[in-house]
Amino acid sequence: MRYSMREIWNSIPADKKKQDSLWTRWVLRPLSIPVSALALRFSLSANAVSYISALFSIGGGVLLSLPGFVFPLWGALLLNIFSVLDCVDGNIARVTKTAGPWGGWADAVMGFVAYTAVFFGTGVYLYQRTPWWPFLLVAGLSSSANLLTRAAYQIYKNIEGGKAHDSVSFERKLAENAGITGFMMPALILCHIFGGMAVILWFNLAFYGCGCLVTLVKLALRGKKRNVIPGNS
């Protein structure tokens, strides 16, 4: 069955559009509509697009870490294509009414893969050009902080259900704008062309390191207040 671009756009709920980062709202979401229509013509499912997007993020991270100018540029471009596909899988799931827990799992895991690819890609990118090994350590710490924050929030969401979104809404909005569906992706291209990739790496360490600490403390205090300690049995 074919779906028009209008049907795809109208299938996106208003609250989802409201949660989008500014980059997603202005750039990624409009680009994802025709790509979604094309994917549907080839009968691609939402999960298939999620898995394909992982190939773009992994390939982008690998190319970003290579020496020279051309390969990292292609890596940054592939990572930006991933961010478009990250919207496409959700579009397809909604318009075809095939959204479900496994789709959410695939989308989330592919996002974890993309973050890891970006962090390690930028770390190796800078190490290739300095070489200063602490860049690799910073990349690893940034990636670990990001994954720990997401894991902690996911466990909390399993406990709280729908209330979890409201309790950390500011942090979610900030992370959306700074992350892989936000301004991080175009910044990769600009920083590679004009210089300044180290700014991205140090920003990620500060942002996700502090964000991890703030989120863990906030969730722990909320759990204490409700007399619920996640994982305590």
C-alpha cells in the first residue's frame, strides 16, 4: 500500500512534534517525509530502516576516524543521513500502525550505536591528528556517561511509566537539541571543514558527564521520596 507524504506528515502526533529538537523540526523531519515515502514504496518496515540506519552510523564513525580530509567528510555526511533515518523509522511505524515495543527497542538500540560511533569516531579523529592519547579516554568517558544516563532513565521509565517523561522533560529537551538528532550532526561537518572537532569532544564530555551526574542524583532523590529504590529486592 502506498502512502502520500501528507498522510505521513499527518500521522506524526502533535506532542511528538513538540518534543522534537529544533534541528529535527526545521531540517530532519521535513527531509524524512519524502525518504519515508520512498522507503514505503520499497516495502521497508520501520525495523528494517532502523537496522539500515545502524550501518550508516557505524560506517560514518569508521570513516570519521580515518586520516585525511575526504574520508572523515564522508563519515560526517553518513552520520547526518543516519539522523534523517532515525526519523524515518518512526514515521513508517506510525503511518502503517505497526508501532510496538520491539520497534521502540530497535530504535533505541540503534541510537546507542550511533552515539558510540560519534564519540569514538571523534576521539580517534583527534588522536590521528595530534596524536594525544587522552582524546581516546575523553571519547570513552563521554560514551560511557551517555549510555549510563540512558540506561538509568530507561529503568526509571519502566518503573514510572508515562510520568517519567514529565519528570526529566528539561533534560530530555536539552539532550535532544545537543545530540544525534540535534545540532551535533551538522557541527561534525562544520568542525571538520573549518576546524574545531576538539570543541565537540570536550563539549560532549562536559555535557554528558554533568548530565549523567544530574540525572542520577535527580532520579535517586525521586526514588527516595517515593520510597522506591530501583533494583532493590
